[in-house]
Amino acid sequence: MMSNTPKLQLHIPTPPGRPGDEPTFDHLEIPPAGTVRRPDMSAPEADLRDLPYGLIRVLDDAGRAVGPWNPNLSADRLRAGLRAMLLTRTFDERLFRLHRQGKTSFYMKSEGEEAIGACQSMVLGRDDMAFPTYRMVSWLMARDYPLVDLVNQIFSNAQDPLKGRQLPILYSARQYGFYSLSGNVGSRFGAAVGWAMASAFKGDDKIAIGYIGEGTTAEGDFHEALTFASVYRAPVILCVTNNQWAISSFSGIAGAETTTFAAKALAYGLPGLRVDGNDFLAIWAATEWAAERARSNRGATLIELFTYRAGGHSTSDDPSKYRPAGEAAKWPLGDPVERLKQHLVALGEWDETRHQALQAELTEAVRAAVKEGEAVGCLGKSKPSVREMFEGVFKEPDWRLIEQRRELGI
Amino acid sequence: MPTMNMIQALNSALDVMLTEDPDTLIFGEDVGYFGGVFRVTEGLQRKHGLTRCFDAPISEGGIVATAIGMGAYGLRPIVEIQFADYILPAYDQLVSEAARLRYRSNGEFFAPITVRAPYGGGIFGGQTHSQSPEAIFAHITGLKTVIPSNPYDAKGLLIAAIEDDDPVIFLEPKRIYNGPFDGRYDQLLKVWAGEPGAEVPEGRYTVPLGKAALVRKGADVTVIAYGTMVHVAQAGIAESGVDAELIDLRSIVPLDIETIVASVRKTGRCVILHEASRFGGFGGELSALIQERCFYHLKSPIERVAGWDTPYPHAFEWDYFPGPKRLAAALIRTLEA
Ligand SMILES: Cc1ncc(C[n+]2csc(CCOP(=O)(O)OP(=O)(O)O)c2C)c(N)n1
């Protein structure tokens, strides 16, 4: 049976470090800020094929905005972005602690990724629709969604806007351009394309933006969405939030050993932008570029937002069990909040005193919202009427639901 | 004999199989270095090597498709779907490929794969970490579906599933991974140590697929359950004071029809208990089979106690979960009927 051909070997990717190892990002090539060219958004896809392998960055190490992608934002906009990001972080920290105290069943933070939702929420219009992942609460923060409604949802209490039917943080907020979340990853990516196609079908001017984690690009949903977006030239922005970890699996398990996530666009004939996801200005510029493209009937863009999941996956895991300690601190693209703050300070538009005052204000706002939610009740202490369990299955409950509700005596 | 919880028993089964059969391998989301989100594969990569237990991309369809190809080649892949709720992207692979490969190729190819998935509620996991999808597999001929209710059975059934030449869906009731749970959520948490079924041999043994366990003998009514509900049934029977016989199916396909029929012919009454929602649930099939085979022995209508026909709602965990009170009420009803 044996021949002279070499024995085949099964390749299993392994990350550069695990607990006990020195964290390193030496394997990554991070080009300096300002070096990626900015083609006109009307350029044909064939002229854009270098972009998926670059990294669009605007903020340099000194916090200056450099290069062709600088969106030249007003200081007010920058401060609004900083506020939304800082609010997200403050809220996350507080609610994560409340989970530890047993006040709810589950929580997920977006630590290190706050720039993405905050920025894109500001770039897109009120009539556009986001199809978010669970790490996108900063989208809502940038639109002043009431904090107490988030808290009530997280507590599944009597005031929960989703009537206790959904796991904490899987919000839905149509008025805020925020499509209903679900626990299964990836399965809304195609709906973003469908939403955008519907807008085109109706001759409207709305666009959609869809999100998927880098780990979830392995699902068929990702590839199906890209196919439809490409075929029908859908006015949609499709984003991969590459935070490099999918629970305990490094991005090599999703294919990052040999290519970039932005480069997945190439075979679908779509433009792919690879962007520093911790750089508020770079995200702004790239999103604006893709949005203009979509609004001018030039179709979809895939954007990879390169970032780092600074915290654990959720309240259910301990990242020190699978990542080298101190990896977050070594991440070369830093912290998005700190970088935007540094930029504002460098512009002379911000200082430590104002920052402390903002932090104090946001801490107080979160504290007040939590207090209000706790007054209604945390998980197990208050819940919507049990009737709500049977509502919303269909528009009108059928006989089964009516009989079952009666069986419970309600 | 060592005491194990269900996680340790499953881990031991996998360890035994990786040791004894070089053609076995494990993959799935987070199962490699980390050992799985419920730690069932903990330590297996370290002990058996990278290619025997490794992480898979987040693609349930891909995981099952790949396992089928490996199985057809001659390996015995054991894959983990992180939650049974997430098995749906793999449903086409299971239904159209795994279940039919042997039939359509006249046995040239077959898929001796085992697909493990934690399932069921009672953990405040909300809509997508609580479901019980066994009926959608039972409906597909060519698939076997196994559900253990204690550590001893878990290990023996898993080894039997891995050694089986047909595709097996192995659903693990996650609520009883660490200890039995009888639905009385306001009581202290139990651990497996000291409970029946917690003594687990270290080495290889099997519990055959398709053999139900008679958990409790009784004269007046037969209760049929599987998974977590076996424990709920015990509490419900105790609460009702009814002299009920309790059958733990252990596998729903193959189904131990003889044990069921013998019991119902004896008792003349039957209550079926499952967590999955009621309409189109596996209880419907059981009820039809019993009616077909025991009609003249039945003294009252067969009852089904099940989850409501709604998605699994987060805030209403215990309103949804079919607990011992609902079973007790059904038992009393059947006796009075
Ligand atoms: C369909 C499906 N499969 C598996 C899971 C379990 N799961 C939840 S989050 C997650 C990791 C997702 O990683 P990624 O897409 O990179 O997003 P991130 O959490 O890093 O933001 C997995 C596997 C799920 N929720 N849905």
C-alpha cells in the first residue's frame, strides 16, 4: 500500500501564545497611520484590490490625525463619540458587576470595541438599519437610548421592553435603527442584505449595515450574505468585527492564518476595506466611504474592523484559561477610548479635568438607571405578567396557546 | 468505583475511546485547548494530541459535513455542537447526508459519526440555550437519538454511540451535568456524589442503545421520560402519592417499545413527560404508539406534560419548565379519569 509520495499531515492551527506564554503580536504587520491610499468611492472594484491587505489608520501614536482618510471631524462630534464610548464602558463595567452579584443571569461587554458601534451609529442616518452583534450596545449609546430600558431588559423585569422573553443584552430597538438580536451568531447577516434590497426595490434612500464576528465568518450566513449583496448590488455595508478571539478560539481557526477577513470580499467582487477598529476616525472615514458607495447605487462593501476583545467573551468564561495573561495590554492598536481622548487632548479640545467630569457624570447616569431598574426589580424579583409568555408567538394566539394559558390559570 | 458527575463521565468515555481506537477524533467549537464551554473535553487535547481533539470554525454545517466525510473514509469522528440550539445550521447535513448515506449508496458509504450537544432548559439560558430539539431528529429515519439521565448511563451510552455504525445524535441534559435536578428550583442544589448512577467504572463499558431503564416499579400508571425529566418525574410521582412506574427511555431512536408496551399493559395508564414544547413533540409519537398497541388496556386517556408551545422565555423559566407539580396534577387526573 505504501507509495513513495510523502505522508500527508493534518494541520491544526495554534495561536502564538497560550496561558503561561509571553503575549506577542509580532506576527502581525501593523502599517503606520496614514499610509493607505484613499481611492475615490466611485472607483471600480477592480481598482480596489490592494485595500483588503492594508490597514486604514488615521490616528498615529501621538494622537494626531494623519493621511488621506482623515475625516476632519468637528471637535463636537469627536466629543460626542468619546462620550458614547465611555458611556458604553461605564455601563458594561457596572452591569458586569451586577451579574457577579447575582442580579441577572448573563452579560457581555464590548470592552475594547466601543469605537465601532459608537462611530458607525453616528455616521449612518436615523432611517438606516443596523443588524448588530451582541457587542454593539455602543450603537444605542450614541443615540441616547434610555439606559433604564437596557437595565430593565437585562433584569427581565416587569418594565422589560422585550417582556422577559429574551436573554439579557439581546436587545431590539427599531426606533434606534437596531435590529432584533438573537443568541445564535451570524443568522441576521443575510437579513441586512434583504433589508437593503427592500429599500432599493422601493426606490427609497435607506441603507443597512450588518455585523458579524470574525469567528462567525465561518458560518454559511456570511458567505450567503456576500453572494446576495454582490449579485443584487445591495446598498449595504457588511462589517466583520475581528476582535481576534471567538470564545477560546483564535482567529486562525476562522482562517486568519493565511489571509485577512477583508480579503474575503475579493472573490465576491466586492470592495473590501481593512480598518483599525480602535481608531474612531478611521472607522468614520471608511464607513462614510462605504455608505456613499451604497447610496449611489454602487453596491455593497465589506469592512473588516481589526480590534481586540479586551475582556472575556461573556460572564460565562475566564479568558486567563486560554489566553496569555497581559495580552490586552500588548495589543498594538491600543484602547479606542484612550486613543480618541488623546486625539482630543492633542487638538486642545479636551483635558484631564473635563475627562474626569465626564466620567463622573456618566457613572452617575448609569448608577441612576441601575437604581431605577432595581426599584422595579432584578431578575427573579420582578417579571412581566406570565401572560406575556404566550403573546407574540403569532400575531393572534391560536387555540393551543389560549388553552395552555388557561391551564396556567391566567 | 469512582464517583463522577456527568461531565466527568462523558470525558471519561471520550478518553477511553481516544485511547482504545486510533480512528476516533473529536472536534467542535472551543473543544480543543479550552476543553469545551462545559468542559466535557477538558484535558483531552493535552493527553491525546492536537489532531485527536481540536477546535473547529464556527460552522455547525461545516462541522457535521466534515465529520460525515471523515466517517465515510473510515474514522469515527465525535463532534460537539456547543448548544443543541445551534445544531440547526447542520440540520441539512444530518438529514440529507448523514441519515441517508447508507441507504442511497446501498451500504458503500455510511457515516458512523456521533454528534454531541448539550440541550434542555432550567438554566436561565433564554431562547437559544434551552431548547430540546429531539423530536426533529426522531422524525428523520436513519438517525439515532440518545439522551442519558445520569453519569453511568452517559458514559456507557456515549461509548455505544461512538461504536455504533450509524449516525447518532447524543443530547446531554446540561441542567444535570453537575447534579440531578428534579425541578424544585427553590431547593438546595444537589451534586452527583452519592446519587444513583454516579458510580462510574474507569474503563470501557457500554449501555446498549434502545434499552430503556425501569427506574421505579409501580402498579397504577406508567410515566415515560428521558434526560432531566427522569428526575422531575421522580419528584412529581412522590408529590402525587400515586403508585407510578417510571421508564427512562435513554434513547428515543432506537425506541424500546417492548418495555413501554409491557408497562402500559400492566398499569393501563400513561403520562409522558418532556421539556420540549408539546405540539409535534416526541410525546405525540409515544402516545400514538401506545394507543395503537395498548388500546384495550387503557383505562384513561394518555396525558402529555410538556413545555408550552412558545419559544423558551427567559423571565418565565419556571413557568415554562414542566415541573413536578404539573406532572403530579396529571397523574392524579389520569387516575380520576
Ligand atoms: C450558530 C451559533 N453557533 C455557536 C454559538 C456559540 N457561540 C456564541 S458566541 C461564539 C463566538 C463568536 O465569536 P465571534 O464571531 O468571533 O464574535 P465575538 O464573540 O468575538 O465578538 C460562539 C461560538 C452561537 N451562539 N451560535
